[in-house]
Amino acid sequence: MEDKMGGRSSSEDSDDDVYLQNASDEEEVHFSSGSMPKLQFRNVKSKSCWIEEFGMGEVIQKNGKTWVTTGIVRSGKIYSSIEETLYLMELGALHLLDNDGRNISLTEMYRKVSNRKSGCCWELFEVYRHLKSLGYIIGRHGVAWSLKSIKTSYKPVDIEVTEESKLIHMGSKSELSINKLFGELQINDLRPDYDVYLPNSRFRKSSPGDPSFLLYLSRGHPPSRAEIEALERHCGGIPLKICLVTEGRVSFFSFEKVELPVLP
């Protein structure tokens, strides 16, 4: 598969002006397939404030290069989903606070995910962690990396993008949009879960290009033919992969139409 990258353009998103460099102490650490990330103690961490009503973390202190491919940009701020937040906490790269300045522990975040909070469940987090540890770039399906990226050729068929495209003035409307994007996501909707990009050192949130494939988490059993066809209608020609998580093992599969020969 090839990752079709959009052309470079000027951007007001400061996060887009940084490109991934060679591996350093502050970058994400990639792990072998099936391994668990190990907590790493770092002298300098990013810092976020967890916004419960959004189900997201707002980055208040950014360190390292991980934010080039993590989080969405709105009104000059970076917001991370619950799976992005928890993954960085597992790596020891993020310090998370609540609105009162209290430290939020990994245990508390594990509990939120296990309780299927903020449009995520434990299986979805395992999928995110698995792909992220292999170097893939992952974003929630239908949630633009930045408002500028809505202008790219790939347009997910989702109400969230349509609503965001109407936002001219940022501020309270931007916060309302973010609340809608993440606070009301239904985990069991028959729609792709993630947009997945191949590792790319020149990825930009303002012009991400088309995903390499869209990913749907199978809920306990492989989808039926009718469900697969419904999912493919969401994809706009982008390849679709189905994911199944069984006892911590993450498996991927896809379907192709095959014409069987006519027997005499």
C-alpha cells in the first residue's frame, strides 16, 4: 500500500512546522509486535489537563516531537483523545492533571477506558497501542487533524467534519465542536474507527493526505457481508481492514471480491 501524501503548504498550526527527526530520548519508542510499552522515566515530560466533559486532554506544555503525529489542533491548542493520552502516559512521556491541578494516575485512566468512556473501549486502546508502537500514524475516523486538513482530497463521510467545516470563528464554537466529536461518539456504531497512515517523517496535520487504510474493530465476531458493504460505503475508495482483539492478541484481516469460475 502507498500512502498518498498531500502537497506541502503554509500553516498557522505551529505543530505542523516540526518534522520528525532521527530517534531521540524524547520521541515515541516503538516496540516489537505484541509487546507492552515499558514506563520510561524522563526528565522533561509534556503536560496536559484532562477535560472530563470533552473526554480529552488539553496540552498545556508540549515537549518532544510526538505531537507532530498525535492530537488534533483547534484554535492553536492541541487536544489528545483518551487513547492518545493513555498511551503517552504509559511511555512516561505525559504528566496529566485534572482541573484542580491534581495528578491523574494510570490506574484512573485505565478505569475510564475500561468503562468505555470518551468513545473508546479497552479493545480499541489495544489496537491503538499496537499500531502506534509499530510506528503507524493513527487518528480517529472522521475527526480532522486540523481545520485546514478538511480541505484535503479525502473527506470522511461523517457529520463531525461537516459541522466543523462551518466553523469560521474559533473559540466557544470550537470547544462545542470538540465536545460533539469525542463526547458523543458511540463505540458500537457501524463505521470505521481509525484512519491509519504509514510511518512518515514528513507527516503534517494541515495536509495529511489520504490514509493508507481505514480500520474497523470487530465487536466480538467478524462482520457480516452486509455490514462489510455498509462499512465500505464509508471509505470512499480507501482500503478497509477489519481488526479483532482476542485475549490481548490483535489480528487484522481484509476482504476482496473474487469471481469464482463457472463449472460446466
